[in-house]
Amino acid sequence: MVALALVCGLVAALAPPTGAHDRGGSSTSLSKGLQRLVTMSDGPPGAIALVEVGGKVQVTTAGVGNTVAGTPISAGDTVRIASVSKAFNGAVALALVTQRKLKLSDTIAKRLPSLPVSWGRITLAQLLHHTSGLPDYIKSPAFIDVLKANPHAVLSPTQLLSYVTGKRPVFTPGTRYGYSDTDNIVVGLIVEAVTGGSYEQALARDVTTPLHLSATTLPDSPALTEPYIHGYEIDAGAPVDISTYLNPGLAWASGGMLSTPSELNRFMRAYVRGTLTDPATRRHQFQFVAGSSGPPGPGSNSAGLAVFRYRTACGTVYGHTGNFPGYTLFAAATSDGSRSVTVIVNEQLNDNPVTPVFTQLRAVDGLGVCAALRS
């Protein structure tokens, strides 16, 4: 790993410097913010921001999406979208609610009676709201040991849940907010139980096909097809390519999807404006409680059903964030879907602990919101 880091660092050092590039007249502040981000000592090798107002898309890039080729990130490059997959998970479930195949009040006991009795009264709405209290399987020491031993391990959704099925909810369901990847694994299994098919089939039928998202998928292996945004870990200042380090199937419906910056932007506009849901379902979706996405997005965060509200100095947008080894994303839109912003960097950044790089990324997210709302 150290040798690989040194090689990658050498290649990056020999590559010609890549500044921020504007296509479509994106804001100067956003361009400068991206450039500052990628030139920080522990910053990502590359970044891209898409700002769409009406039908006009502004694309701004900085740095590179591939340190070997030295090429900037393109809006059509494949990227791991991490926990933004949870928004797609919500889109599938809420589409089924709109179709009257599911109810937000349906319980785990009704739809998945084989799961623990102590989980039985938890509702679909609580799962999508992250108010279920279910323990997060990703934090299980036994699961972490599996990842350390074999990052390409193949585990079924039921096997993922097995790391926490012996535990009761960590708080009384519905009483408070607690972000948990387990919630979305359970939602995915509920979708399968209701439809009688695979979650992937439901995702294609109810979301990606009607929205014409041909490059948006849920893979079952770490493989990526070029062109893709290479994801990096910054090791002693040198970027190490970890694009295929971890099997995304270990996150499944909670964080295993692939998309492109362009398609992610298109999805979020449609999702937030309620293209896939009826007005009654959308009203329930847009009931917010105190709670932040992981990692936090710009401004003040609140949680709805598989969507977050971000109140910033420039206005309010709705969407989701995500990170995965090598990637961090933010995608959001106004409530009517007319304005949107998507920001992607090829390094995993989060708030534990808060670092100068993460602080700058959050500032860039905010600049993206301002560019979308003040254009």
C-alpha cells in the first residue's frame, strides 16, 4: 500500500497542474472554492460541481478524476454514489406507497415477520425517517472484522442484518433520530417482499427506467467500467487509488449504487419535486425532524423520509449526501425541482473528526447552493 501510494504520488507530481474549469458560466466563487479544495494538503485530487437552473447546466471542475491520465472529472463519468443510494431506496419505497402496494404505517412484523420480534412495531415511515432505533450493522465489530479480512467479501442483505438481529432498538422507535444503514437494508427487503422480485428489479422498474437513468445501477461487484471517477485515499499526502477496494454490495440498498454526476443531478430534481410520488405521499415525505445526513450537508440539516432539508444563507434545498472509500457527494434541488446542485470529490471526507478539508468541502457545497439559487 505504501509503495502504491508513492507511485501514485510521483505520477501526480509529474502531471501538469490542472486548475478549475468553468463550462456554462458557473459562479467564480464556486470555481475558486473547488480549486482551493483540491490544492489543500489533504484535499481530493479532483472535484466537480453541476449547477442547473431551468434547463441550463453549468459544470465546474478542478483537479483530476484520474491521477495517472491527468484528466478532469466529466459529468458523464461513473461514480460510486454511496449513501445518496438511500434517496433511491426512498424513491422505490415511496413509489410503491403511491401505487398502494405499501403503506407508510406498514410494520416490520407485517412485511418481514422473520425479523426480530423487538423490531416488529417499527414502521416503514420510521425506517425512512431514521427514527427506527435499529442498530447500525456497519458499526458492528464483527462486520468491521470481515471488512478488514476481506474487503471484497460477498454477503447477502440478510447476512448484513445478521450482525445486529440479536440486538434490540437502541431507543424507542419514533422518539428520536438516529442515522442507521440498517434502516435501508430493511426497506430494500420490504420492497422485495411486496413486489415478489429483487430490489434491483424494483429499482429499475419504478425509478431508473422512468427517469431514463441508463448509467445508474446497483452492482454486485467492485468492478468499474471506464470512464469512471477514480477514488483516492490520501496517504502521507500522496493519492492511493482505492476505486475498487471495497465491494459495494456490502452496502447494498443503503449505499452501493453507481451513477454519473449528470444522472444524479437529473434524479435529484425529479425526486425532490415529487415526480414519482402522489401529493399525499410527498407531504408525508416532507415532514422534517432534527437530524443531519451523513456526512452533514451545508447549512442547517433536517431529516424527512429519505430526503434531507438544507437551510443555507442563500436559501433551502432538499437532497442527500454520501461518502464511500474514495468518494464524497452532495446532491440537492429546490422543492419544485427547477434548480439543483451536485458536488462530487474523489476522496472520502466526513465530520469525524472535522478537518479543514471537510470544512472547505461543506463551504463548497454551500457555494453550489448559492450558485443555483442566485443565478
